[in-house]
Amino acid sequence: MKILSTVNEVRSAVKAWKKEGKTVGLVPTMGFLHEGHISLIKRAVEENDHVVVSIFVNPTQFGPNEDFEAYPRDLEMDAKMCEEAGADIIFHPEASEMYPENFSSFVNMTGLTDALCGKSRPIHFQGVCTVVSKLFNIIPADNAYFGEKDAQQLAIIKRMVKDLNFDITIKGCPIVRESDGLAKSSRNTYLNAEERQAALVLSKAVNCGKEMVAAGEKDACTILTAMKDIINAEPLARIDYVEMVDMNTMKNIDTVSGDVLCAMAVFVGKTRLIDNFIVLED
Ligand code: AMP
């Protein structure tokens, strides 16, 4: 496995594979990998001849008071995990390689990006769409893998690919959880022991919502109230949002019908965690 840090190097390596008729999978990440990321990489390895994992803590998707500086980084451990999972290349550029002086072009979406995380993190999805577009242009992959953990991001990337005619297939992969239910996240490392326990309210609320839907409850307000009650009962937790939206528009719904995303962001101490479940129409 190679670790490459320049656009030219990774582009030539992938172009050489494409010339031989090989298929290429891309897994974009911010590193500090865990089993959630590894599930994406393993699926990419299964479905493609070669796999590139990008590891880049993208400054443009962090707001001014967010955790860009503090975001955990461990390239050595990441490289070990990528190699074990069967990746061929890690693309690990410096910020100056991705955003050279005078960089001034951004990819902006309306609609889907205004809801949920877009409300509390106003520039976040512009940064995500910009960096993912750049990665798609740098690495001419056949397939790119994203987690349902970031369900809004996945919907946005799928829309962007359609709207802007990127020649790539987006594959969504299920949420990987700790054995007690907490969704795996690089940010879980910020939690102290007490907060780690308190963070279970997210998956408990998700399970409660899922069970209510499975039992036939259709009223979004009833479901959301039960979920919020679970989270509000935990003194270390503070709700950013808990909402039910139409998967295709990200607009709030009153009644569960069609494809629905029930998503939440909750601060546990100072750490903002997200979780969700999806209800697909039969
Ligand atoms: P990140 O490094 O947090 O930007 O995540 C990189 C990719 O891994 C994104 O597509 C995430 O949705 C995905 N991912 C992160 N955590 C999980 C998880 N627990 N289960 C599945 N996918 C995940």
C-alpha cells in the first residue's frame, strides 16, 4: 500500500489502473479510522479491483468555532488499518495541496443543505461538496463509498453527483455501532467516561423511534416527543436537533410515509454527536 500526498501522484496512479481496464473504489474520510470506516473500505475492496482511501481533515467544512484543530489524527494507525482492510493507496494531502493560494471556487447546493446539520453548521456542506467534488476530479473512481451515519451528507452527495453529472456511482453503507449501541465516530474519543455513558441516549432514542415506527405509529410529533424525552432525561446531553424529514427533500414531515430520515444531533458535554434511522417505503 502506498501513501501519496500530491494530486499528480494519486491521479497518475489511478489513471494507470484505468488504462488497464481496472475498476477503482474511493473511500473519502477524515482519518482516525474505526470499524465504521473499515466497513466502507472492505466493501470497496470487495466491489472494485483497486481502492483509494482519502484521509484529509478538510478545513473548509469546519466553522470558526468548531473542532478543526482538535480533530484527532493518527496516520500511522490509519495506514495499518487501511493496509489490513486491503486498500491500495492512501491519499493524504496537505491543506495547501487541496487549497493552494488564491483558491476561490466552491460547490454550493440549495435545499437539501439548508436543513438538519446545515442549520447549525451553515458552511459545512459547502465545504463537503467542494472537497468531495475535488476528490472525484482528482481520483477518477468508478464507485465512492459513504456511510449512512451521515445520512444527510449521503443524500447531498447523491444529489450533487446527479446534478453535476459526475461519472461515479455513490454507494451508501449501514451505520456501524459499538456493542452498546453508540454509533462509531472519530469524535467519540473526545468523551470522558461519564459522557461516554451519557452518549447512549442517542442510540436509545433511535431505537425508541424505530420501535414506534415498527409498531405502526405514524405521527412524527408523537415519535419525536418520545425520543426527545429520552435525551432530555440525561443531564449531560443537550439537543441540537431531533427531526423527521422526507429523505428526498429534507423537509419536515408530520406523518411517516414515503422514505423518511429521522436524524439527530446532540451535544454530550462539548462533543456534538449525530445518529439517525431511515424508514424506507415498502
Ligand atoms: P469521517 O471520517 O467522519 O468524515 O467519515 C468518513 C466516512 O465514513 C463517511 O462517509 C461517514 O459517513 C462514514 N462513517 C463514519 N462513521 C461511520 C459509522 N459508524 N458507520 C458507517 N459509516 C461511518
